[in-house]
Amino acid sequence: MSNSDYIRLADAIAAEIANGTLKPGDRLPPQRRFAYEHKIAASTASRVFSELLRRGLVVGKWAEARSCRVSPGAARRRSANRVASG
């Protein structure tokens, strides 16, 4: 997987947040399951989460899956990021 592939996957999850598929408070799957489901290395899954965390779209620690959730203001931040970059 190239360096930009994790960005594309993070963008896809961000789009799910923006369109309401993932809502504030929704839990993300545990990191290893996420990696398995997307056929990526656990280290790449970690990079995806780090990118979502950097964007303010998720909160918590992915290693502790019970505490990793979509951030309460995530949809607003995603929309603002899209306007700023577009």
C-alpha cells in the first residue's frame, strides 16, 4: 500500500461521517478487525486512524476500541475541510 492509500481510506471514512453513515458517538471497529476487513496491514490501519484523529473526526485510542468514536463535531469539521480545500 502506498503512502497515499491510507489518505484515500481516511477520506472514505470522512465521507461516511459527512454523509451521516457514521454518526457522532458511533464506534469504529477494533484496529485489527479494521485492517483485516480492508485487507491492509495493522500499521496502515493505525495511520488511517492517526489521520482521522489529526482531522478531528475521531476521538479516543484505537488500540482501546471501546473508546474510539466519531467526534461530536466531526460532520461540521469535514464539511469545513471540504470547503477550504475545494
